[in-house]
Amino acid sequence: MALQDVVTREYTINLHKRLHGVSFKKRAPKAVKEIKKFATLHMGTSDVRLDPKLNVQLWKRGVQGVEKRLRLRISRKRNDEEDAKDKLFAFVEPVFVPTTKGLNTVVVEDEA
């Protein structure tokens, strides 16, 4: 990963199937773990950071009212801290869309 190490993509994650059978009081915390696992899988980084807005989005309907599908923008960025274990980290933020139906994975061109 030299040239193409920094990338941003938009995904739709189906939390409904990932939270199937999870008891009510553990649904939102499990959703956070599942999003981190999803980002690790797709970006190949063990360091995953969530945007506070995403946390608000997950918890807005309470611990058991997690949305069925979420649109996420996952960015793989360089880690500029000197003593960092990994050279890259993934940053996950929510994308606010009216409906998540029929949306595919999209590579987002960075504004920078």
C-alpha cells in the first residue's frame, strides 16, 4: 500500500443481520463493535476511529432501537503520530441519506 494507501469509500452496512438475536440491552454496543469489525475488514487497518456524529446516529433511538441499515463513509488516513503502531487508520463517519435502499459502494474523491 504505497500510492493507494489513502482512500475514502461509502458503504451501506446492514446492521439488521449483524444484530439478529442480540438481546435488547446490548444492541447499540454490539452495533459499534460490528461497524469497527466491518471497517477493519474493508480497510485492512486494526486502528478504527468512529466519528462522534456516528455514535449519536447509532444511539438516537436508544440502546435497542438501532437502525436496520446505515450509510457509512470510511476513510483510510495516514497516522502522523510518531509512536503509532500502524501507519494508517480508518475513520468512520455517517452519511445522511433519505433512504439506504439500492445504494452501492462508491469511491469518494477527496476534496484535499
